[in-house]
Amino acid sequence: MYFVYILLMHNGQLYTGSTSNLQNRLAEHNISKVISTKTYLPLKLLHYETYYLKSDAQRRERFLKTTEGKRLLKQQIRDVLIQFNYLPSQKN
């Protein structure tokens, strides 16, 4: 199995990654073994998706890193982002 995951970094930015071992990869992030996130600890896992094929996970990760992908992801996990004060709450 392969995973695409979204982390909320301490600076309020979202980090998107993929891995075949989610628990191990999160541990690496949290002990500063990942250069791109080591200065933004602590991290919170906000979202992850599971894929059977590595190619599907990699394709999804690439899409989520595009402008359109980020916009759609933020719509999909809007309530979680509001809970962590990433987005202002919206009144209907």
C-alpha cells in the first residue's frame, strides 16, 4: 500500500508527501530527518489517502501540489482546516 499525506506545519503551511510506510515517514518528520519540514515542527497529520499502486499515489501527490490540487484539497478538508485555524470560519 502507498499513502499520500498532508501535514500542517507549525508555520501554518501545508506539506504534501507520499510514502509506502506512513508511520515510519511521520516519525522521520517528527525527529527532523526530513529537511523540508525540520524547521517547522511540530507537525499535525491532517489527511491521508491510501493507494494500491505506487504510480497512483505519485500521480495524486503531483496533482495536490498544483494550484488546482491545493484548492480542491482545501475544499475537501475545509472543516479540519477551520478547526486548526488554518482557514477562517465561514458563516452560511
